[in-house]
Amino acid sequence: MRKKRNVFVWAITILTLLIVVSLFFPFLSGVREVGRAVTSPLQGVLLSATVELKNRVEVFQSAEEVRNELEKLRGIEKRLQVALTEKEELKKENTALKEALGVDLHQEKEPIFAKVTGRELGKDRVIIHHTEKVSEGSLVMTPEGQLVGVIDSPGERSSSVRLLTSKESSFEVAIQSKNDPIGVLRGTGERELLLDLLPKDKDIKRGDRVVSLAGEKVPIDGVFIGRVAELKESDVEAFNTAKVWQGIDHRRLTYVFVAKK
Amino acid sequence: MTKYIFLFLLVSMIAVLQSSVFALFPLWGLVPNYLIIFVILYLLLEKERSSEGVFVAGFSGLWFDVFASTPFGVYTLCFLVGAYVLKLTFNRYVGVSIVS
């Protein structure tokens, strides 16, 4: 055992000396070159095969994710089909009721479904894609029926919508249940809208529902816009102002409805 | 002698795989050094009087030097010294002998 240990100590000493000498005279680097030259073909084959295998595994893993997503979507589709059936039944019931009450069915017009495809750069305008022709000034609403803007420049299949938040947007509005005009709604360029020219004698409270009022710029009455968020009363100014909160993130709009004029 | 040749080929194979294949399969974000693991396991499991583990460490250090850019021989030296220290420690405190 002692002999073995001595041999080992000698081996380490010689190797240390060799390394120290090779720092100044790099004769041992040739060994490295040979070693790399011998192994490089095998390494190349192994590496390319592994990369190929890994790519396949990743494709397989992503296929698994897609499959899971598809399962989820199938579940959603089933729920939507149920909802659609319910809607059809409600529609039939509605038609029957209207017929019974003698309401003229042709008076009502179905809104046009449109998909938001983009946003105009630097402007509070969105671009929508629709299948039917729309006209300038038509109201654009969320699927829930909240007003988001007005058709600004109509096209055959795509149009530009001026959002209510745009600084160019201003029109008369009313408080729901009180049909007389209460002020002018203006866009501020931010998410909040400004309700300007509010008469001081009008009873307006926080949370009041602001709706559209048919006029030159807006063709339909009573479309929900938002709620009064903050009332600013001024002793100096002739009119009060209020902030109107819509609660819509316009960047996330994907589908809208265009009301026919 | 045959055993030493076999050990050299085995260490070479692990070294080649370490420098090509294993790098693509990290575990929890890190690539384990299978060559070091092999050396430690060999030293731990070999017989007390056997000195093969130290040779395995020497071969491993040699391959480390081939695939590194440090002055040639530094890893060989580190592996040999490390293996010697480990061998002494294992003999004194652990004493598991499976590899003959």
C-alpha cells in the first residue's frame, strides 16, 4: 500500500512539473488537438441526432398542448351550442309575442356583426372588418350593447371607428330615465370621458347611467355609454362637469356590433 | 489490462456524451457533470485496496482537458488529487466495496 502511495505521489509530482513546463512551452496542446480530432466525428453525429430527437420531442409535446387546448375548445363549443339553442327558442318566443301584440317586425333592424382587426396608429380609432355594408355615423357597440364609438370612414368590408375616448368625439347625452339632454360628452384621449356643460340645477349623482340621445351626430336614443364616476361642481364656472367611466378596455375589444342607421 | 482499456473506453464515451448530448438535457436548469459523478461513484464502490478509481479519475481529467480551454493537464491534476483525497476519506469513513 505504501509502495502504491509512493508511485501515486511521484506521478502527481511529475504531472505537476509537466503542466508547469507546458505553460511556457505549449507542447501538450497537440494532445488536445488529437483528442478533439478523434472525437469530433462521433460528437457531430451524436449532437445532430440529439438535436433532431429533441426537436421531435418538442413537436410531440406541443402537439399534446394543442390536443389539450382542443379538448377545452370542444367543451366551450358544446356550451355555446346550448346557449345558441336557448337563444333560438327565445327568438321564436319573442317573435310570437310581437305577433300577438301586433308590433311591426320590420321596424327593428338586426345589428351588423364586426370583428376588430386593428388599431389606427396614434389615434383613438379602431379598424373593424364586417360582412355587410355600414354607413358613416352608425353606432358601434360591444356585444353587451355598450356604445364604444361611431363609424368614421366606412368601407365595403372594413371601416374605421372613432372611439368615444377620441378627443374629436363630442355629442349630446342624457341620463337614463330622464330623457332631456343634460350635457355634452367629450373624449379626453384617456379611458375616462368628460361630461361637459352640465346645468347646475340638474340632479346628477355618482353612478347615474349615461345614455345616447338621438341627434345630428348620434342616430339612436338610449344606448348605454357609461356611468357617472365623479361630479365636479364649480362655483366660478357656469356649468358643472363630470367624469364618465365606461369600464371597457378598448385594446381588448375583439368583436363589436354596428347598429344600422 | 483489459479492464483498464474497458474503463478508458467507458470514460471516453461518457466524456463524449457529456460534451455533446447531455448538454441538451438540463435537469432543473443545470447540466450535471456525469463524468464527475461516475468518478465519485467508482471511488466509493471499489474495493479498499483497488487503485482503479484513481486511474478512472486520471482518464476523466484527461478528457476534461481535451474539451476545455485551460492549460492542458490542469484538470488531470485536479482529478488525480481529488480522487486521492476521496479514496483516503472513503477508505477511512465509508468503506462500501461493490466494484472489484
